[in-house]
Amino acid sequence: MLTKRIIACLDVKDGRVVKGIQFRNHVDMGDILTLSQRYADEGVDELVFYDITASSDGRVVDKSWVNQIARRINVPFCVAGGIRSIEDAKAILNDGADKISVNSPALERPEFISELASVFGTQCVVAGIDSWRENNKMQVYQYTGDETKTIKSKRNTVAWAQEVTRLGAGEIVLNCMNNDGVRQGYDIEQLLSVRKAVTVPVIASGGAGDYTHFVDLFRQTDIDGALAASVFHSGKISIPNLKAYLQAKSIEVRV
Amino acid sequence: MIAIIDSGGANIASVKFALERLGADSVLTDDIDIIRSAKKVLLPGVGAAPVAMQRLHNAGLVDCIQNLEQPVLGICLGMQLLFSCSAEGNTPLLGHFDASCNAFKPTKQRSVPHMGWNRLDFCHEHPLLNGVDNGAHVYFVHSYFAPLIPETVAACQYGNNFTAIVGDKNFMGCQFHPERSGPVGARILQNFLEIPS
């Protein structure tokens, strides 16, 4: 049986791993290679590296660490942040990344997703969606890496998830902004809406604070994987303990 | 020297790095002479079957691969290319294994691509399985699958039962990515490296 994936997200800023609360006030969490190796050794199923500044200030992610990660670790990883052209994507994939994730550039120009999918295959292309829930409406936000530039896009989250799938995204990471960094659990309602609207894998992001939140997510939804950052970096939740806990709750994981 | 056939996929580098971690030198190439004289040959592949086959045709590699006598390991799409046909674009493949690859159908519980860690279910003994536990998890990413055939070494289940590892004489393949499958994948690659040329 396909296991539920436990994914650690490393927000990268200026070559260091950082974490903010609801995308603000970034705090240094450590060195990229050291943290990546630790997670791989602990049995993380996948890593996501997200350059949180890249999309909003027009830079592409610094490539040197992508190559170092690819040489060092033996679990899949995805690189996100400021990938705006086929050349940007090609450089990162050639450096050894398994997938690239696009967010704001796809909102600016949705056909970018189909271009990436036709060149690299849908399995390489992840659509990152930052979604904010307000009065039962789910809206996509753009340029969330920098709060001074963050804007509410015109797009409804479910419609956008369906659109990116149609265009060729092979996976969706749904970041539920209301819950991000506040450790009160995943946004089950938003995740259910998106999960049932598309056929590609959907990864939950935003809100993990305790072991029980992962159980709630996997029991109440058919979501394919759970992404978290600060609770892993801080050691509040350890990957081996989380997997043992999920296994004890009859949720299939890789141990 | 180990030849990694440059089948045009973007993230082939990770296969080369995995071999480096095992202390093995390799070269990424589409040169027929280098491939023919290599001790071992890896055929990685991501993306679409028609594109990959077109590239092998353009590089004049179809006959070359079909006639290799040293150990050959296809990875992911590279494994499927060793079969006879893919439903993806109705594409004739290299034809070592006599079966056709078909698409997964998504359901409410099963998204497609089949992406993530799934269990190996051993079908018969094979050197690639040395030191690997039956039921070990490996990392898959694919939308098409090869059916079970007599040469299936290990199966996997995702709605359909499909071939996860295949082996016949010098031709072998893994549907999953051993280079991204943690210690289990590293062991399988190591086993391949240890198969006598």
C-alpha cells in the first residue's frame, strides 16, 4: 500500500533555513545540508526547499546548494521559489532535484505549467498554492514570500487547483495560510475541498503542531502527504516518533 | 566504467550521484561505443515514453541497447522501455519483455501519478534483492505501469498489481527510483553493481 508521506519543508533565505509565523518574522533554523542530512537519516519521506524570498524579489534560487543536496541525500526533494522559465527549471533539475514547484509565476502565466510539464513530464511539476479561507470562500494569494508584496489573487482555490491539474501539474501542495505556523492542526475543510476536486496527489501544508494533527489529517481526508517545517526543525515532533505514532494508529507509513 | 544512457530526462544527475555515494564512477552518455564497452549500463528515464523512444531512435541506440550483453538496469520509465509497448502514445518500446504498459486510472482514494513510498512484494529470488527485506518501501513516481510477467522479481500494488522489479538474464529494471529510495534503494543499486559483468 502506498504510504502517507511525511515531508519536511525547509524555507530557505540567503542560503539558511528559516521559519516565520504566517510568513512573517523569519527566524534562523540552521544550515541546509546539516538539516537535510538529519531528516534523511531520520526517515523523512521527502524534502521541499522553498526559497521564500525568490518569487517576490525576482531572484532565482541559489543553485549551489541544490547540487550539494542531490549529491548527499537519497530521498526525493523538490525545489520551489522564483522558477520563472524553462531554463530556471532545467538548471535545478539537472542539478539533481526531483521536482520543481511553481506558485506565483504560474498565477502570472498559467501556461507556464503546461510548458514545464511538456518538457520535463508532469511528475516533475508541483503546483504550490497559498490559500486563505474567509467566510467559507477560499482564495489564492500571491507573492507570499514577502508580506509587503503579498496580494490576494482573483482566483478561487478549488478552481485554481483544477486548472493547474488540467495544465499538467503532477502534484499540488496546498498551503493553508490561516493555519500556517500557528500549530493548531491542518485545515481539514480546505484540504477536503481540494482533494475531492483533483486526481493528482495533494500535500497538506500549514498548521501541524502535534502528533494528533497528522492522525486527524490522514483519518479525515484522502490527502497523500503532510508537510511541516517548524515543528520538525524545533524538535517538537521527531520524524521517527511521528511515524511510530501513525503506525500505532494504523496509518500506513514507511518506517 | 558504468554508462548511464542519456535518455533526455532532466533529473538524471541523481542516478550518477547515487553511484558516486557507492564509490562507483559513471559517465552520462549517448555514445554507442562507450555504451557497448561499458561494464554495466543504466537506462534511466523520466517523462513520456514516445519522447524517450524518439530520442533513443535519434541517437541510434535502439539496436545497441537491445543487443547489450553486460548487465543493464532500466530505472522508472527506463524499466518500462524494456517492455514491448506503451499505451502512452501507443509507442513500440525496446521489446525485451513481452508485455504492454498501461495507465493507472485515478479513483477517489488513489491519485495519479502513483507518487511516494510503496512496498515491494517479492515474487522470486534475484541478486538485486540480496539483503533487502520483503515488504521494504521504495520511492515510486509514475502514471503508467508494467503488468506482472513471469520475469517479475518483485511486485507492487496500487489498485493494480504491477512489476516493481523485473529481471531476465542481463536485462533488469526497477519501476521505482533506487537512487531516491533511501538505504533500501542504495542496497539494490549496490547489488546491481555486484552482478558479474
